[in-house]
Amino acid sequence: MIRLFFFLLFLTIFPLQAFAEAKESAYERVMRTGTLRCGFIPWPPGFEIDPNTREVKGPSKELFENIIKLTGWDVEFVEVSLTTDILDLNNGRIDAICASGPWTITNVKFIDYTTPAVYSPIFVYVRADETRFETYKDLNNENISFVGIDGDISIDLAGYRFPNAIIRSLINLTDPAMLLMEVATGKADAVILDPVTAESYMKNNPEQIKEFPLKEPLAVYPVGLAVKWGEYELKQSLNRATEMAINIGLADDLIDLYDSSRRTIYSPAKTYQLPE
């Protein structure tokens, strides 16, 4: 009887606080601390880390930092990887993922996405002297090889659009520039990639690769923030902040600094129509 009494006393006094903390949502934690921990995947030039200062920088960093600050919260950027980002989100290491989107469509079962801040066109890139291909159908061939990174659209989208081609994957810690180098050196015939990354590579390595010669992108992906499923309050706060950034022109101002022509980044449509 005495053992039972002390056991019940222990359960009553000690676990209550731990239980309450375990039940704290990401939104409640952000409201309590005033800081949103946003996970990011290093992907130059959008998100990159200065090797000397370890400072996080890049156009994606600036865009999402400004969006989050519209809520009145501070931002802490936390490095994650393509294989741990969802786990880090669901176990509470981070509160959201910055510059996220359904890059791998199967992820929609595990995380929820906010209003897109921008849209990213996706293209196919081949060697600069490549002359074998005229249409996308020419790439869907068992003699054609694609290279990509595990957990990225370079693998996911290649499998959907070119199921007959050979697809070779590199580990998720691979620098995206390596994908283009694999094509440039003839280790692969093609790669699916965003033009921001590709044009940065082409600027530093001229006449090695080229965009596949079609006017339309292979796909267009929304880019925003991702939150854990069920985090309705946090998602709605970030939705409203993103919409405000778009409607007051903040998003466009930041995009203009890097691509005023909107060739590599597309602006979302406004949520209103001006009177005629």
C-alpha cells in the first residue's frame, strides 16, 4: 500500500511538467521563445554557408528571413539534410523548413506546405556539344543516363518523366554543382535541376553544359515553408506573412536583386485584381 502511495505521488508530481512540455506544439514553442527555428538545406546560391565565418547567406535566406520577420518573430537558421529534414521537423529540432516545396512528391504525406513565396522552373541540362536530342521523348530512352541526388527532384522527377532512362543517384550530401560536372565530363547524359544553380555553374564554367533547347520548363515547383502536419496555427501565421510579403511588394523587391528578368525565379500571381 505504501509503495502504491509513493508510486502515485511520483506520477502526480514529476511527470506533469514533462508531459506538458512534450505536448507543446511548434506554434506554442515559437510564441513562447519569440524565435522560429527554420531548417535549411545548403544549396548554393540560394542557401549557402560561408566556410570561414559559418554565416548563412543567399537569396533564399534573405527572402524567408524577411517573410518570417513580418510575424514579429526572430529567425534561427538550422542546417538540415535531404534525409533528415522531415525527421528534424517531426521530432521538434526545427519548427519549419525554409525554401521547401513538394520537391519529392511522396513527402506530402508527412509535412504540410505554406503559401508559395516564389515558383521555381525546372529544366533539363545536357553537355554543351550535345546534338542527339530534339524533344523530351528522346531522353526517355534506355541508352540515356540521368544523374541526381537522393531525396531531390533530380531523382524524383527523372523517374516520373523518363522512366525508361538510366538514373544514377549520388548521396544526399553531394554539392549540386557536382551533378552538372557529372554531365560535363560525360559520366551522365542529362540532369534535372533549377536554373539558379545551373546558371551559377555555367557562369563559372562556360561552354560545358547547356539548358535543353525547349522554351517551356520541364516542371514548375512552388517554393515556401513546410511545417509538421497538424500545425495549423503555425501554418496560418506563415501563410499570412507570405501573402503580405507578396502583396506589399517585399517578395518582388528581394527577387529583383537576383533576377529582375524572372528567368530563373517566377513571382506568384497577386491575390487581387486592380480595377480597370
